[in-house]
Amino acid sequence: MIDHQRLHDLNQSKQAEHQLRLGYLSDLLSRRGLDAQDVIQQLVQFQVAIPSWALGTGGTRFGRFPLGGEPRNLEEKIQDIGLLNQLNGSSNSISLHIPWDIPKDVAAIQQRLQEQKLVIDSVNSNTFQDQKEQAYSYKFGSLCHTEQGVREQAIQHNIECVRYGEQLGAKTHTVWLADGSNFPGQQHFRRAYQRTQESLAAIYEALPSDWTMLIEYKPYEPNFYSMIIPDWGTSYSLCQQLGKQAQVLVDLGHHLPNTNIEQIVGRLLHFGRLGGFHFNGSMYGDDDLTTGSMKPFQLFLIFNELVDGAQDSAVSNPAVAYMIDASHNTKDPLEDLLQSVDNILGAYAKALLVDRAQLGEYQQHNDVVRAEELLRDAFLTDVRPLVQAAYRQAGGAIDPISAYRTAGVREQLIQQRGKLSLSTGL
Ligand SMILES: [Mn+2]
């Protein structure tokens, strides 16, 4: 959507300052035995999936304030994500939510994906709302429900999601359950868990052999007394019972305040059960704000675990599926996603600067201060020139947000789709 020549000209106008900053950082890193180009290459390869539900204003249980030009169907969502990927080269895949994104014309969707060089990475089921045509209500749960008919309906919906995903080349099915209870005594904890486990087993049974099933946990909301899968331990236990294709999904916003998420990441890597990541920013709970906007040090520490796990031959964890799961009401959603990806790549770059052999030495000798200082030094390094170089090498913009603004993308989208177009999603 942004003319190639225009993008090239914009990059030219930023080039001199970018080179100056990159040159300085590259020199600094090489004095420490690090090759900047090596880090940039790893950033270029890093891809994070964009959720179809994050392209419109939303993420609120109160009023939505549409920005205009929001994508009205799956084709337009693909167009928006193609645009993001054109700008940063780091968003080449899409997470779909069924039933919002049921493909009506599979061949046409496949063609759109090819044109934009995108893939569908995962499908997500939705049993947290009732759909018009469905026979049973999920008011009191879905996979954990006391009535077999409701459970069966929810199982079939999940299997249907997998079938849609197969048509579009996805390989991952994500299950997040809103099931739980609002009041003491409402639900029998052990029996509800048992029913959930059996329902998940029925879905797992229908999973193609090269697919992964991700099980996401959340401590509270929409249920406030108990959630059926409140924590990583419950997800992990379910995965263990299901089989090798089941993995735990960590959503950064799905923890109680001050939870040590990086330690959870380390534990799951140790068990080989970290399957996926939902990035977002959290101040209090499942706020779904811009990734890295609230706790950048925590985001860095999480990447520190991920890089450590990836570089340790003793860890046999499958490739982690990285996805953004954020949606809110204030910013232009596309600018918000560019910011999120920028913060994610920045945290990753910093984690790549950590001297792991040296850190291991400090840990071995219990040198608390030096170990902490080593991490702090990586965290405080301004790695933005590396991230910008990665964008440019991937054919994108040195400064994606400024390119987006200068090219007047939102204005074009409003012209094409109208001021009042509303995206499907939360
Ligand atoms: Mn999530």
C-alpha cells in the first residue's frame, strides 16, 4: 500500500543519522566481541504473528471509539497485516479467531495471503460468547460444563476451528477457556477439571499429527472466583495428560500482579512445554496494552530466558509460536502494533547481547552484584539502531511509524472503507 519509491525516499532521509548511531553501537559491541550484523540477522529472522482481532479499536467492555478505516472482513485484515509487514518485515503471520474469521472463499483468501507473503499461524476458538445459531449457551461454561450436550457443542466448535485452519495452512490451535465460577460452591473443582480434561482429549484426538495445541491459562476474568485453567501448572498438567502435541501458552497479561513470569518461562522451557507466547502490556491485569509499554525490564528478562533456552543444548523445547494478543481503544491499532513489535524486537536484541558464559560464571560463584550488573548493562544498551537496521534489511522502513504517518495510510484506509467501518473482534 505504501509505494516502494516513497519508502525508499523516506529511508534515505533517515539514513545519515541511522548510520551514525549504528556505526557507534557496532564499534562498541565489537569491543566486547559481539558482531552487530549477527544480532541484526537474528532480528530479521524473528517473526511475531498479528492477531486478526487487534486491527480495530476494541479491548473494552465499555464503549468503542472507532477510528475509521477498520478492516471489515478477513481480506481487509490480511491487507492491514501485509502493510505492517511491509513496514517492519517482522509480522509475516496471522492468528485467526473463529467464528469472526471464518473464510468464505478459501481460494481467494489463499491468494491474498500469497500476494502479501503472509501465512496463517494459528486458529483460536471462541467459547466465551454465545453465537446466534448455537443450540446451547456457554453461560455456565463450555468444555467444563455439567451438561454433556454443551461440552459436545464446544468440542465440535474447536474441531471446526482446526478444520478451517487446515484449509488455510495453519498448524496451531489455541484454546483459552473463559470457564470458571463466580461464587463459592458454584462449581465442583475436581469434577470440573476432569470434564475439561476429557473434552480437551476429544479435541486433541481430532488434531492432525503435525499440529500443536496450545493451552492458555488465566487467573481471573471473566470469572472472578475461579477459572478452570487459572495458572501454568494447570495448563502443564493438562498438556502432560494430552500428549506431546499439547503445549502451554503464556499470555503476559494473564498473571496476578508481580508474578515472576520469566521464571515461569524458564520452568516451561526446562520441561519442554513452552509452546506459545501472547505478548501485550499489563499494568493491573489483562489490560492488553502495547507490549513493553509498562514493564520493559520484565519483557527483557523474559527474552533473556528465551534466548538462554534457545542457546542451551540441554533444552529440548519445540519452536515457540510468538503472537501478539492486544487490543485497546486509544491508539491507531496499526501504530500500536508497530510499537509492540518494536518493543519486542528491542527486548530480544538486548537479550542477545548478554554474555551467557560470563553470567554463568557469576552465578556459579554467587556474585550477585556482577550478575545483576551484567543484565542491567544489556538492558540499558540503546539497541534501537540494531532494530532499525533489521527493518531496513528486511525491506521495511527505518522508522515504521513515521513512514506510516507520512504516507497517510490511515487517511487512505478511511477513504477506502469509510469513517464508520467496524472491525469484528473484541
Ligand atoms: Mn491471550
